[in-house]
Amino acid sequence: WLATTVMVSNGKSIDLSKALFVRQSSALHAIARAVYSDIVSGSTPTERCVAEGLKIITNTAALRGGFAPTKSHYRYFALTSNGLAVGIPQAQVASDACGRVEETIPYKALLPYLSSNGKELVAAVQSSGEH
């Protein structure tokens, strides 16, 4: 993954937690829960691969650790009109065979944690997606 999110007005990089969330730890927990929940639901081939791997791999605890609510685990992100898209590198949460994992978390789930700057950025992204 190669992901950089920047403010268009000044070119400054947007950090996942500092620039978007007022309650950073709580926001990371919400992101981790949402990603894990979406993946174990297994609605896409990649999600099914990861979910099945978590059931059968003996090192499941280590793989589940890949979902831990840390900034480094969710550092690859993009603000989209549909939600916060998160990219997870291969082998962080599953075997290499599953490939890259991508999940989009609806902003509704993150709204309680967004800072005023985060709300402004989300509103701008959502309005640009309506064209």
C-alpha cells in the first residue's frame, strides 16, 4: 500500500488520528472493531479468505493482533465519499494468499469521534462525491 492523504489547500499530510479525531484512542478502537466485523462477515472473496484463515490457522492470536487498534495498523487510509477506506497490508491479518485487505467504514460509525477538522474534511469529501 502507498497512501497519503493531504489537505488540498496547503499540501499538509493528514494524520489518521491527530487531524481527524478528537478522541483518538476511541476512534482507533471503533475502526478496528468495524474492520474486524466486516471481515469476519465474509461478504467478499478476500473477506471470506481472511475469515476462514482466522478459523483454521493455529497462529490465530497473532493474526488477530493485526486488527489491534494502533495507528500503524490503520495508517493506509483515504477519505472517500462513502466512508473511511482502510487498506491493510498482506499478511497483517491473514496469510499472503488472501492478498490485500480493504474495508470502508461508513462515516456514521465514526461521527462521535471526529474532530471539527475531521467533520469539515468529511463534509468536503462527501459533497465532492455527489457531482
